[in-house]
Amino acid sequence: MIRLPPAAVAVVALLATAGCGGGGQGASAAEIVSRSASATEAVKRFHFTLDVRNVPRTSTGLQLTSAEGDVVVPDRARADVAGNFAGVSITTRIVAIGEDVWLENPLSGAWETIDVSTTPIALLDPSRGVLGVMLGIVDPNDEGAEDVDGVTLRKVSGTATAADVAPLVAVAPSAREVPVMLWIGEDDQLLHRIEVSGPVAAGEPGDAVRVVEISRFDEPVTIEAPDGAG
């Protein structure tokens, strides 16, 4: 299920048509986002955390409320996850290699193959979902710099359609637009954090929030099929 993100040239070309906000160090907000999209796409390994807040529990499939793990582009991911499966709260681990996805049974500890159609596997691949949001951001605006753990990040706000956000949050989108905030490194131009606020799918509350943080860019990591996986 995990695929390479769109080509950087497409990201730059489409973002060039986005509305411009305030400038940062002489660059418009659209230029900041465009450069970050290209730099972030080039990253081949990274660590991520996911936090989902105020989203109602579903009764079918696997729904993640939090996750922390690693991604190796283009098709490998692993994470410790929390959420619910068919309405039952779980804490477990998940590994994806290509189209093979394994979930550790929280009761038996055995690794089981699961149908990727029931799994929001895009949440384990922020490279795809994140760049999709950056590609579709409208009216980006420079909100100034913020120091986070000693790193200077440029905040850029904007909006994106629920359809653009859907691969990141793994829901069937509505037709609405939602606010998006990006935190982009001043020095490395990489995307460090993205926050999507508001309802993406029909029936979600107005205070729904999804946050993905990305770190450990291109640090060594190896992801293999779990021991005993079928």
C-alpha cells in the first residue's frame, strides 16, 4: 500500500500556483512550502509520531489514535500503535513491507497478516500523506518562527481540502476544507510537524485534531518482517 510520494517537480509546479502569504527571510510562504516539499520528499528514512484527538471511535477496521515508529521509503514501516480494532481498544505493533501488513495480536502476541483494506496504513507513511497535504495547501501564510527544542521552525498556515488530507488521516473525506499548520525547519527546510484541525470525514466533531511529527531524518534504520510472521 505504501507508495513513493509525487515527484518533486510536480510539487513545485503546483505549489507555484498557490496563493502567497507573508514572507520569511525574503521568501513567500508558497516558496517556503515548495522548497520544503522538495527537501522532505528526498528523505528516505525518518521517525514519526502520530496523535489523533477528539475523533469518534469506529466499529469496523483498525483506527489509530496514536503511533510512533519508523519509515523506510518507499515501502517499509513499523510502529507501536494504540487505537481500536472493531470498536475494541488495543495497544500493539504493526509492520508493513510492500503490500504485506502484520499486526501483533495483543492477546496472543502472535504476528498475524491483516487485510490492508482494513488498515489506515497511510498513517504509517507520512511521506505520502504529508506531501499530499503540502501539494494541495491553499493560501499559505507565514506565521513567523518558533523555537522547538532548540530548532528554529517556520510556521505556515493554510487550508487543504479533505480529499487532500484523507490519505494522511485514513478516512473517507467530505467535500469540506480544513485548516492546516506546517512547521518547517529554517536551516534544513524539512517538514518537522503538521497539524490538521477540524472534521475531515462526515460526522466528525469540530475539535478533531491530527498531528504528525517527523524527526531523525535519514538516520540508519532497518525494517524486516517480524519473527514468526506468517
